[in-house]
Amino acid sequence: MSDDDVDRQEPVPVPPRLGELQELVDELILAVEGARNVPLSSSVMLDRNQLLDMLYRLRDELPDELRAARWMVREREAFVARTNEKARELLERARQRSEQLVSESYIVKEAVEEANALVRRAEAEGTRIRLEAEDDAERAYESAEGMLSDLLAQVRHARSELHQARPGMPGMPEPG
């Protein structure tokens, strides 16, 4: 993929619930920004119940895509296990068939060729199925990674705003 292809890619669609998450983060920021200073300290007083309530709501609003991604990983692992089992069964059947054909002396050459073809087809099919499962999982990982990256950027931004020095209240002496 060239740099031009990267520039032409469609933007990742924003999940509908991301707006709700942004609102909750904004509420948290407002609660922290509006907190009263502790006298003679750079610390602030926060309403624990209010913040816990907002954090619980934030946790409840996390995108279903995160749960779906975890489910897809488990499904992918189960799918790969089933695929490997099918491949082993195909290989075992191919080996058994090969042994049967070899035991019959008048078709030894044909038996070897057919067994090899069955093994190659089984291996190719197993590889194809495994690669498709990996592609599906990779797309799910990319989607989840994008959402998590956006959420991390929002959290970092909120933390940086939280840690910026705030001017004191009028009439209050500056700490120092």
C-alpha cells in the first residue's frame, strides 16, 4: 500500500455512542473544573458521589464494539481450533485412504498421487480458512484499536486540562 493509498482511505466511521461518551467526559471535566479549592492548597474538593456516578455512567456507555471485539477474538480462536480439527480429520482421512490404495498393488502409483493431492487440498483449504479467520480478526482489532485510541486521546486531553494551573478565585490569596 503506497502513501497515496493511505491518503485516499475512508475515515473510520464514528460509533453513535461516541457522542454520549464525549458528553460524559465533558461532564467530568466540568465537575473537576468547577471544584472549589481547598484553602491554602492547590488541591480541590470534589463530590465523590457525583464523580462516581459519572464514572459508572461512563463505564456503562462504553461502546458495544469493545465487547463485540472480545467476542470476535474468542470466536476466531474457536473457529481456528475447529478449522485445525477439520484439517487434521482431512489429513487423517487422506492418510487412511492413501494406505488403503497403496495396499492394493495394482493401483499403487495412482494411490500415492491421489493421497498427495488430498493432502495438498486439505492443507490449502486449512490455510485458506485460517487466513480468512485472521483477516476477520485483524479487522476487528483495527476497529477496536481505533476506538480505544480515540478514547485514550480524549482521556489524555482531559487529564492535561485537569493538570493545567488554574487561576485563583477573586479575593483569595495566591498560594505560594
